[in-house]
Amino acid sequence: MAPIRLGLVGVGKIARDQHFPSIAKTDGIELVAAASRSASVDGIENFTTLTEMLAGVELDAVALCTPPQVRHALAHAALAAGKHVLLEKPPGATVSELTDLVSLAAQKRLTLFATWHSRFAAGVEPARRWLADRTVRAVRVEWKEDVRHWHPGQAWIWEPGGLGVFDPGINALSIVTRILPLPFFLTEGSLEFPENQQAPIAADLAFTDANGARISAAFDWRQTGPQTWDIHVETDDGRLTLSKGGSEMVVDGKPVMSEADSEYAGIYRGFVELVGEGRSDVDVAPLQHVADAFLLGARRIVEAFHDEPNGAA
């Protein structure tokens, strides 16, 4: 089978650090073009827009690494042109955008892959298997990092659809929704917003599942020094911890496994398999939890406003 001819849109830090080297190491796929308003890639065809790229080179698939606010229009155009589509996380600005893309991909018989790179961390599937036959009693998520290090000068993260602290926080949610045996839902939440910005810099969330498990998540983009990406799960038969974003797994204080970052290599192996099998993979659960957090957070803000003496005015 000939390799999938891939065009990538959005030549930024994540594309250069993760996508390009992972594509190069993956059998069955080849990067043949890129589209960017301000950057180019050596050794392949370069264009300034997706429209130009679709018209200027033969492609089988498109990977979108742009800010989420513009992904729906780009993905829709690529699917309409008969191309398979890979979406960086978060896969869109809203859940309903994904519903539309899923429908179009099915209509066109194309693969749509909404990637959650943290689910490909080495400890995630072993953790899922370990938890499968245990009763979860409590979960504590701590996902705290320094936005100035990971998103320097990127104003889009503070705009509607940019998600703010949920840009990294959704990685934790993607892991938790994968490893826990039961679905869970939001019960309480508070968001902190920087002055004059429209997306939060911190969030504290509380969830539960049908069995009443206590699930808490603390997301913060103001952490300096060592970064924290930990998930702790208390069960009826021991305690599991995933740390370093899911790459290390510890059970009852004893290390079970630790492996270097291989998330994006897993993404592209998965994409090649999906295309070969004629399937899509779009799980909206992590984004749905973020949408719920914004909805509940907005409700809390409105309640607080009306509790002020002059709030009703």
C-alpha cells in the first residue's frame, strides 16, 4: 500500500516539536506539504493556505495544528475535498462543531481522527486495565504548569474557544475519561480569569460517577518551577498514580512502569490504522467536560453578581 500523502496546516511549535518527527518515524504516512501564513518547511511543498494546498498538491489526508477556533472551517473544507482529517487537541471550539464534522466524514466515507495525545502516554492503557475490575472511590487530578513557558506570546489561548487553562487541562480529562470504568459528571466548579481576558487561568472542578466516587481536578497555569501532571486514584484494592502526564505509573507506592514520551508516534500509528480500516475515532467526552465547566462557571459568576448589593442594577 502506498503511504498516506499528508498535508499539515499550522506550522508552529507543536508541529515542529512533535508532529514532524513523529510522521517521519511512522510507516505508512509521508508529509508532502505544509500550509502556514508565516512559516515554511524544508524539503516539501509549502503554501500559505489550506485552499492553496488542496489545489496545488496531491493529498490523501490533512492534519490540522491551528488554534481550535478555526479548525471547524478547515476540517470541513478538507473533508469536502475528499481528504481524511486529523485534528490536534482540542479538536474544536465547541462540541457541536465536531458533530457536524462526524456527519460529513461518514457521508464522504472518510476518516476523522480527533486526537487526544495524552491518551497515548505509556501508562494510560495499563492504568485502564488495572482499574477495570476495581471500584473507584476517589480521584484527585493536579495539572499545573507555567503558561509563559508553554504558550509564549500566543494570544489565541485567552480568546473564546482558546480554552485558557483547559488547553492543558483537557489533557488530564482525556486520560481520566479513558481510564475510569464509569462515566462521570460535573457537580461543582469555579474558574479564575485574568483581567481583561475571556478564558480562565485556573479552575477547580468536582465530579462524581454513578457510584458516588469523589473526583476533583485542579488546573492552574501559574505554576513556576517543576510542572505537575498527576492523577491519583483510590480504589477498593489499592492506590494508583499516573504522573508526568501519564508516562509513569505507580501502584501502592511501587513503580510499575516509566517510559519516555511516545504520544505523537502513537497518534500517527493510530491514524494510519484508522485510514486503512476505513474508520473514524472522535470522542467528545473531554471537550464536553470543558463545556460543562464553562457553563457551570458562568452560572456561578451570574449568581455572585446578583448576590452583590447593586448586582441587579
